[in-house]
Amino acid sequence: MPSSPEPLTLEPRLEPPLASLLGAGNLLPSLVDALGSPLNVLLPEQIAENAARFRAAYRTHRLGGRVYFAHKANRSSALLRRLAATDAAVDVASLGELQHALGAGFTPDRIMATGPKDRAFLWLAARTGVTVNADSAGELDELAALVRAHHLARIPVLVRLSAFDGPGARVLTRPSRFGTPAAALDGLLTTLERHADALELTGVGYHLDTTSTEEKARALEGCIRALDACRSRGLRPRVVDIGGGFGVNYLAHGAEWERYTSELTAAVLGRRPPLTWRGHGYGLRNDGGTLRGALALYPAHRPVAGAGYLDALLALPAPSFGGRPLATLLLENLYDLCTEPGRALVDQCGAVLARVLEVRRTDSGEPLVRLAMKADDAGLEEHGVLVDPVLIGRDGVRAAPGDGPAAGVYLAGSLCLEADLITRRMVSLPRLPRPGDLLAFANTAGYCMDFQTSRAQRQPVARTVAAWQEEGSWHWCLDEQYWPITRPGGEP
């Protein structure tokens, strides 16, 4: 058995815009010099491209409806403003997000309010006339009371359902604390009928925390049955909202993912040296030679993800409707489809940059690289995403295999906390980093960039810039200064 663990590579998947940015010479080091480490860099044009891919999946199945960006995935103004210049819509889950969407250029007919809602959030939603995706009968009651008290126009609403157990079901959807069980639909409809002067039911939906297409297909079938029930009572809904969870493929090579998870299992069982800091098992544990627990990691290599996942879901047969494809059922009933991609819509939209402060070995001999950032600044580990960072030299040159002996290192943050580890796994780099180098955590725009940032120890959170290419050159501005308007020599 070797005395030190072999670093196992998990190479990030990089499409041309992001790959070009990470190879843009002195641009990134100069930005970090000027704006500090860590630094978020975003690509607004990529979110428009991703939205177009989702729209293409709609067209493949001849479906109408809207693609709603789940705003909580990233708080950027540049991304939201660029998306407002497309035909996409936005899903907001707080009062602040609703205010942000309105200020970014979205009209109320392109905004849907979801998630838990306090009274102020409901008031602004009702005042502006955005669609409200309601979680319960109590929320419908409160919304209707606001509409009547302030003499507002009827508000379009969807109702979120859960716990779909249809006839002949072979797949049961997992429990959720969100939404109303489909079995309680009659009570919801009674509530809506009582508030017909204030609320207009436009559709039903679900949101499942799962990567399983079978579970989501079962829920979509349940929604279609729910719409049939609505119509039998004289209501005229026309929309099915299937939420998000379309996924991202973070890794360039599936074989690397398969090898890593296999070797991690062997390491937990003591059959090879540890691959992680202090033998961390990512949910797995060794119980007297027997593997226990479950791997608590995001499936980082997903060959079918994003718009491709949506396409595959819509093509699945619906057993309780004679096996016809789900898309066919929507089309036959003239139902529009709504989706709420978050992570998938900001795929390849950005990176977090961090300066290397120190390179050393611990007392027990582990190679440790300390960065000018905190673990929360690039929350890959918190979201179970394992991927190697990109190493960029002080001269702006991206390190490549052959630049030196490959190095396996652990990455630590700048807080004086043992838990402030950027990665619990040993990452693989083309060479050992040097102080002053940059590490770029690629494809972090979805939940892993600013979702959990804090000012612990009075350390600043990352500033954010938007970058775009014009006539072959890279340009940038601060996130709040970006607007998708025509620039000299460029397009919107």
C-alpha cells in the first residue's frame, strides 16, 4: 500500500465561453489585484444561451409555456438583467427577489412568486399582479384577504401539490414539507371557489427534491389528473408547473467520477489510503468492515442534464394514461408547461477566483494550500459537488499537465476554524501551487457562489463582476453596472 494517497482527478467540464475566460491571460489576475480575493466572475450571455436551450426543448415537443429562472440560485443583477432581455421569466422566493426582478426589467406577467411568503411579500405580489404559486389553503386565504382589503384586481394563482399516489403507481414520490398533498385537492378547490372574486386558478404544479425522472413523471401525471378534477368543477386552469431539478453535469469525464466513488468506498473500508481530510466519508462509514450509510454527494457527472433532462422527462410514457408520452398529454389538453430551472439555467455562467496565500505541509505531512477565501465563498462541498479547481499562474497562464509533477492537495480557507475547509477531498492539480497563484472554482454560479456567503471575522464577501466578449476581446464591469444594452461595436 503506498505511503501517500494518489490524487484522483475530477476535471471540470468547461464549455468554450468559460474555458476562454479562464485562459484570458492577465485579465483574471488583474481583476483579483484590483477587486480582491475571492472574486466572482459571471458570464451573462451564457444564461441567455441556456434559456434558449430550454426553449428548444419546448419546441421539440411543440409545447407552449414559460421558462422561469429560480432566482435563489444566484443573486446577480447582471444575470437577471440579461435574462430580462430574453423571453424567459423569473421565479422569486422572497420580497427582496421580487423587488430585484421588477427593477431588472421583468414585467409582472413574467414573474411568479413561490416558496414561503410573509405578508409584505404577498402584498407586493398582489399589488403588482404577479402570479402566486401557493403552498396551502391558508396562503390562499391570506392572499384573497389582501386583494379585497386593498381593492385589487384578481390575482392569477397556481397551487403546489405533493404526495402523488396515482392509480397503478409503481413509483411513490418522496414526502415534502412543501405543497398540499394531492389527496387534499378537493379542499383547495373549495377554497378557490370561495375566493373566486379575488383569485383566478391558472394551474397546478410540484417541486421535488430528486434527480429521478420516474418520480417527476409520476408527479406530472398527478398534476394532469388534478387539472382534470379542476375542469370537472368548472374551473379553467391551463398550466402545469414542474419546478426545477434538471441538474448540471460538472465533470468532463464520467470514468473519473466512477473511479473516484469506487476508490472512496475502498478508502472508507480501509483498503487504500484515505482520499479525504481525516478520512471524511461523505456519508459513508466503516462499521466493523461493513460499509454503512449513503453517499451524500451530488452526481457530478450527469450526461443527461439541463434541457436534455427536460426533453427526456417529457418523452416518458404515462402508465395511467395508456402509456402515451407526457408531452403528448400536455399537448392534447392544450396545457402550457412551466419550468423553474435554477442551477441548470446558470450552468457554465461563472467562476469564483481565489488567491493562494500559503503552501505547506501539516504536522502529519498532509499538503495544505491556504486560500484568501472562506469555505462559504465557493460552497461546492456544502452542496456535495466534487470537482477540481483550475490553477492559474501569477502570469495569467493556466497550468496544464506536464507543467510539473502533478500535486494532490487539500484546500483550506482563511478563517481560524478547523472546519473552514474549501475541500475535504484531496484535489488534483497539474503542479503544486505557489503563493500568488489563482485557483478558479469553475461553474459555481448555481447555489455555490453566493448562496451561503457570510462576513465571519469581518472578512468581506466576494465582489462580483460581469464579463463578456466583444470582437474577440474580453470586457468587464461590476455586476451592478451591467445592463444588456447595445454597446459600441457589440450587440445586446
